[in-house]
Amino acid sequence: MSRNIALLGAQFSGKSTFLGALGNALKAKALKHLHMAGLDADARALQRLAEPLHHGRYPQRTKAGERQELVVPLRTEGGPFGSDAFTLRAGDYDGEEVDRLFRDRLREWTSEWQQRALAHGFLLLIRPGDIRPPRLHSHPMPDDMTRWRQLREPGASSASAPVTAQQHRSADYFGRIHLEEAPPPPYATASDPVSIPAELPLIELLQFIRNVRELPPGRRPRKDGERFRIALLVTAWDAIPPEWRKAGPAAFLSHHFPLLEDYLWSNFLPDDVFRFGLSATGGDLKDTTYSETYMDDPSGFVEWLDPAQGILNSRDMGLPLYWALYGDRAFAAL
């Protein structure tokens, strides 16, 4: 049975742009080890997404409520892979659907989503603009016992003063780069609307995938029949501040999406998760000058952290797919 890779992402994650750029590269036969194996009837939508890029424009985002399943038969050839057929399945659903899955678990987890959950590997797209850090309700207040001691014991008030929120220093080192102190978290007031951190719907999505596969919480899949790979793609990577480009996508996600990273660490083997920075177009097509440059040389890039060599990059947009299929063998193809 042919393997299949599922492409997932929340709203504004860049699914349409990535698919369009991949379609362009496949049509131009610009990918050394990845080729079309024929066009499924539904995969004509891939060409629809690619067309605006020919004119230096982004594809139109999928409209709310619109669904179309893209089924793209592909094959790898040459290098360390040999000839291996697989299918890229990209439900071209509107990105807000992932948020609705989080808010309405009973009605939104359809049979279509259950089928996606059984893919052999996943590309999970995350856009930096999705970052919505959790907000604290208020500064911590002393409990009753602390207040009692402050009243009874001279000088205790200064020693037992309530601890206010401090800046958090990252304990993680990535290469020689030490991440700077994080800014203090924002504080919410009673009148503020409820804001769900962007990583929670993504964690819920991964929990659903594991539940469909009958994997209990906290158990890392180890058997060949259980294991599957997840490639995290931080999109619009060209727009990331230089210090984070230098630190790499693993450092970026660890700092900005700590709950997601903790969940992945607790539930998956490290070898089954990898983090890429993805720029499907290599720059901002809304910039007229760059748009013209892109039309002359339509390409994007992928970046990642290699423990031995530091930050590496490739213009091969198929790299995340290779990794989802073959793991670290994918890097031997570059």
C-alpha cells in the first residue's frame, strides 16, 4: 500500500502558498528527487494554487467553510531513496477549521479528519504571526498564612513580600547562541476577551491524531507499526528577525511555543520530530521589487539546525517531505 503524508496547519499558516510553490517546482521539474506520478482529478487544485505565483502574487486563502481534498501522487527518485511512490494529501480546508476543532470537539472531528489522522507522516505548518502568549490574570498575592506572619513577626513583611512575575531566562543553549531573557508576560484585565494561545489547538490536533491511533497519553510510540514522523514547518521564515534565523527553528519554537514543545517531548521520540524554517517564496511577494525578482527566479528555501554544522539551508522544497518519509536519510540527498 502506498504511503501518504498529510499536510496540516491552522489559519494563516501558509498551506496554500506552500502547496502552490511545490506545484510550481514539480511542474518545472526543479526538484532533483521528487516528481509527479500522475495527476489525480482533485489535484487540479494544486495548479490553481500555483497560478498566482507565476504573476508574483500569493494564492488566495481558502474561504471559510470551503473544503477540497488535494490528492497528489508523487514519487521519489535517485539519491538514497530509489523509486518510491507516495501520496501527499492536503485537505485544503480553511485554516480556521483547526480552531473550530479545538472549540467544538463533538461535531468537528469528522470521519475526514479521522482518515487524516492515520497518515504515515505529517507536515505541520506554523506561522510566526500565530504567536499569542498566555496572559496572567494578576500579580500573585500572598496567601492567608503569609499575611498572618507579616502581621505577627517584625520584619517579616519584607522577607515574605509577595513574589511578582519575573522575566524568564531560557535554560536552553543552541550551538553557541544563548537566548536572551524573555519579556515579562502581559496581564489580562477582567474586561479583556478570552484569547486562546495558538499552540493549544495544535496540541489538541496532535492529541486527536494519537487517540485515533490508540496511543495513550505520555507513551512514546516505539514499535515500527506505531511510529510516525512529524515535521514542524515555521512558515514565512524569511521574515523572522535575524537573531532567530541565526538561532534556528528549533530554538524559535522552544522559546515561543513551549507548551507544544513539552507535549512533543513527552509523547514522541526525538528522532520522530524535526523542525524546519520554511519560506515558500523566499521573500515577501507584497513587496513589488521582490515580486519582480521572484518572477524571474521563482524559488523558496528551507532552513534547519545541524548539530555539527550549524544552520543549513536548501532550495529543495521537497526536503520536509523526504524527511517525513525517510527521517534523517533525507539529508543525504542534498
